[in-house]
Amino acid sequence: MTATEPRTSGERTFMHVLVNTALANLTTSFLWFGLTFWVYLETRSVLATGIIGGAYMLFVAFGSMLFGTIVDHHRKLRVMLLSGSVTLLAFSLAGAMYLLLPEPSLLDLGAPWFWLFTAIILAGAVVEHMRNIALSTTVTMLVPDERHANANGMVGTVQGIAFIVTSVFSGLAIGRLGMGWTIAIAIALTAVSLAHLMTLRVPEDVVALDDDDTVRGIDMRGSIRAVLAIGGLFALIVFSTFNNLIGGVYMALMDPYGLELFTVEMWGVVFGVASTGFIVGGLAIAKFGLGKRPIRTLLLVVMAMGVLGALFTIREWWWLYAAGIWLYMCLIPAAEAAEQTIIQRVVPMSRQGRVFGFAMAFESAAAPITAFLIAPIAEFWIIPWARSESGSAALEPLLGTGVARGIALVFLAAGIIMVIAAALALLTKSYRRISASYDASAPTAAEGDGPEATAAAAGAAAGAVGAAPERSDATPRSGGQSSMRSVSDDGSAADPR
């Protein structure tokens, strides 16, 4: 089956779930971007935006292990409904705070109201990641194995669309309407997404667990066991973390750099236009896949990201910054799709939620470290030094002149570190092991292309590389994708489980 063949009924259902998740992600990103813009414009504090960005990733890191366990132990559609409901409640609470408290109180960094208001919005945005973990498992349930990379590329495409809409309209909303109306819009869109989700039905949405899967909270032991059962899988997660290390720098400093070059409205538009690269990259993966070695693709992409991060602020030229962001966005879908495609093939369906949650927690923990370190260092030392007479003179031969040369210096150093780390990873034994696991997990024509075939192949791969094979209890199906319950064109099913 090739990527050009007609979609199966399961894939059509996946597309409905994907579009709904895209709307939900758009909404949370819209308010998240709006909060970052609002705080920086009102306070001009790089430290505040760095702490907000780092706290967001820290929340994701702590919550993802729990999210993965919930996904594995419950039907995926119910998980998505829970996620949307919690987000709607959190955004509504934030809206109530904004109405009841004067804006100066909410912007006082020394008062508890600012941090409580921010934490509530972040909680509503973070819980959305539970839906994203569930979405990754629906690729395994609903899409044939040989088209997983293409499906993950489509995920990147819709995320790119959400990025564009979010960036443009967050800047316009904060600049023209203010924070109050931005929250109101987010609440309305979250309600629409939740209402649409209630109309969907997901075939094969069953819970099939191993006999010892009794943990209902944070199943750390089960997550680690699932990761270690596949040779080289932990190394894959470490490889993906390299991208998040530089991501923490971007999280803390990208918006401040952009807001130094542009007005808030223009920065939103510029970032939105540059984010079309996300769509281009996602469409490329959806069309061509990732090649025979997704892990190699991942590391090469991370190296390219490091080069871009080092060079796109080498001079304070708005077009260089915009072009660098566009190219960077082109690469993000490939990096994300590579990791997801490997996990979807080598990990049994009954464990995928916890593996995706573990990976998200581990990778997300890297960004807060760099964000929390870089934000105060940049604000109190690097930026003041770069703007001093001696600092400006020292940086001019390498980075030119401008008010944001201190931020540019941080980007340059972070990019160089990324390139070196990814290049060294290509030489490791773990890189060869995960490549072998991926090859050994490919389902044969006799096995079919359903999740039970993927799970069985994963166990075989684990044994092939010397690890203990993971037992699969995925729901048996007689004929791969063809045995799915009949669904209508709109993705509904008569008797969902």
C-alpha cells in the first residue's frame, strides 16, 4: 500500500480526530502566545517570559507521565474529552480572574495574583498534551504501518496551520483587543472544539492491557519497563532531547528578540508567515515519508536546526531572522515525525501511551533547564554587557551592531552546541541499536498492518537486540485494517467501545 492509495475508513476517522485536535491546539497556543506577548509588552522583562516558558515545559514534564498512563488505561476518545473539559474550565477561571482583578494587580510580578493567573492558563494549556499523546496512539490504531510517517507528517502540517493562525491572531488580539478579549476568544474556541469532539466515534477504541498493568496514577515502573524492552529506544529519547535543549533558549529569547525588531502586531504577522515552513515541512513528510532510517533523519535534522540557530541572528536584519525561522519550521515536522514513527512501530499498543508520555516528560525537562538558566543570565549579564561600549566593540566583528546582540550571542552558542551533540550521537552504538530495532519491527505481508502486528514485531525486535520482549495484548483483528468495524464517511460508528 502506497501513500497515494485511497484512505481506509480508519484513516478518515483519524483525519476527523486530527482536525479537532488541531483546533484545540490552536486555541491553547493562541492564549499561550497571547500571555507571553502581553507579559513582555507590559513588563519588558525577559526574566518573566523565561520563567513562564520554563514553567510551561516543567508542567509538561511532570504531567506527561500521568497523561501517558491515563491514555493507556482509558479509551482514547474519553481521554480527549477529559482534556478539553479541563482546558475549558481553566480558561474560564482565568477569565473570571481577569474580570475581577484590576490589570495592574495581574501584572505585578511581586504579587501572587500574577503567578496564580499565569499558572491557571498554563495548566489549561498543558493538559492539552494528554490529547496529543492520545492522538499519537490513534495513528497506530487507525493508520496502516507503512503510512505512519505520512500520517505524522499530516500532524505536522495541521500544527503548522495552527502556528500561523495563532501567531498572527495572538499578536493582533493583544495589540488591538487586549488580554481580556484574547481570553474570551480562547474560551469560545475551546467550547466549539469540545462540542465537535462529542460528535465523533473512534473505531477500535478499546483498552487492552497486560495482566500486571494495575497502576492508575503515574506508572513510572511500567513506563521505564516499556522503554527498556526495546533496544536503543531510550537512546532515541535522548537524541530527541537534543532538540529541546536549544528549544529552551528559543522559548526564553525568541519572542523578546522579535519584539525588539517589530511591533507586536507586525511580529505576530512575521512569525505567522515564517511558520508556513511548518506546513511545507509537514506536507513533505506526508508525501515522501522519512526514508528507511528515521533515526538518521532525526539527527541530521537536529544538526541543521543547530546551524540555523547559530546563524539566523548573526546580524540584526529582520529578513534574516524571518528566513531563519521559516527554515527552522520546515525541519520541525521531520524531527517530531521521526520519533513518533519509530515508537509507533516498535512499541506494543498497550504500552504506547506511557512511552509517549515518558518521552514527552524526559524531553520537556530539557527546555526548562535552559530557559531558567538562560533568562536570568541573559537579562542580568549578557544583554547589559552586549549593550555596553566594551561589549558592543567586542561583538561587532562577529555579530554586527544592534540592541539585541546579547540575545544573538546566546543563539550562536546554543546552535553550535546542538550541532556537536547531534554529530556525536551518529557515532554511538545506541544509534545502531535503535536502527536495528526499527528494521526488525517491520510487519510482514503475512502479519498484516494492524496494531497487533506492530506489537508482535516489537517483541521480536526486542529479542533480536538482546532485550526482554514485551508481551502484547492488543485487540486481535483477523485482517489488519480491513477488520475494522464499519464506519461512515464522517467517522461515526454504531457500536464504539
